Amino acid sequence: MPPGKLPLELKLGLRSGSVFYFQARELSSELPHFFVVLNRDPLGDELLLMTVFTSQIEKVRTRNRERPHTVVEFGPGDYKPLDRPTAVDGNVILRRSLSEMAELVKRKKMAYHPDLPADLFERIRAAVLESPVVNDEDKDLVRGEPG
């Protein structure tokens, strides 16, 4: 979907470090979660890459005990909308097309939250780029390099 066809609020609210709140079919939980947009140029890319926030910190630590550098832990003091300690697993990436995101906006199934502070976003980006699991094409989108 060309950026000109996107809902205005998505065009205005979609950038590197944007945080959205929605329910994802990939997650076992029925509850909505926070997601942060990783792409350097999300409006210029067909595919959005996001990582998910979780309060299941112990599970993330255990799953990544061999690669702790790919886990970012933070909390309400780092990002105001949070109400508890949180982690991001840099090895878990969700993919959404711009048209899928536009549908969520049109159906009012997604909420916007303040962008992540730059230092926290860079920590999460670095964890994703360090991941041995994330493929090079996805890392190129995170870096902002042409594929």
C-alpha cells in the first residue's frame, strides 16, 4: 500500500521507535501488547518489523540464557506508559505489511502510545542487530540499508 493511501493518523504516527498497542495473532495471549517499530524508514518499506514488550521477564531470560545481550529490560521509569517491569526479546520479530497496519487503524483495533525514548530504542535496536536468529534482510530494514 503506497504511503499516500494510508490513513492520515498512520502516516503521521508511523516512524522508527513508534509504539503501538494491539492484539497479535502470533502471540498465545489474547490480550493486546505494546509493539515498537524497528524499521529506519517504516513508511518507505513494504514490511514493518516490530518487537513486542512482555512482562514475562523470567521466561525471556531463560529462553535467552545463551544470548543475554539480545534481551533488553526496562520499566515505568524508562517509558511512562508501562506499569510494571518489562522486557524485549531481540530474537522475536513480528512482521506486518503497511496495509495490515492500515486495517488495524481503520477498524480501531490499535492504539498509539508515545514514541520510545531514543536511548531505550537504540538498546532494543542493538539487541535485534546482535540476534543470531534474526535474518540479514530484516536486519537491513532495522539498519535502514537497502536490501
